[in-house]
Amino acid sequence: MSEQTTEHGTRHAVWVAYGSGGVVGSIREDESGWTVTMAGADQAAGTYPSMEVAKAALHSAMTPGSDWPRFEQH
């Protein structure tokens, strides 16, 4: 699993979501849960209790009719 180190030394996982046109968003794990940020957004779309719920939330924020994105750990 890929992880990112914060200023406090804690490591957190990051997944990037890819749609047919490229990057559509990301999901980051932290102490609060799984945070979804859409590509180009200034702020997070929300924080969710599990990775599966976060994936579904990211997909639902995409253009209606979009295929399920591909998630890659970074």
C-alpha cells in the first residue's frame, strides 16, 4: 500500500481515481476516515467511514453516466 508521510510523521494511504479522460479525483486515508477530493476542487467533497463508501461517493460526484473509475495507490 502506498502511503504519504505528514509533518507529524504519520503515514496515510492515497489513491488516485482515473476516468476515461484522466484523473478525476483522489481518496486519502487519515484519522478522520477516507477523504474524497475531486480533481480541480479547492476543498474536499467529504470524509467517509470506509474506502468502499468513499469510492462510491467519488463516482457519484462524477458526470452522470460515467463509468466506474480505476483506482491506483500512490
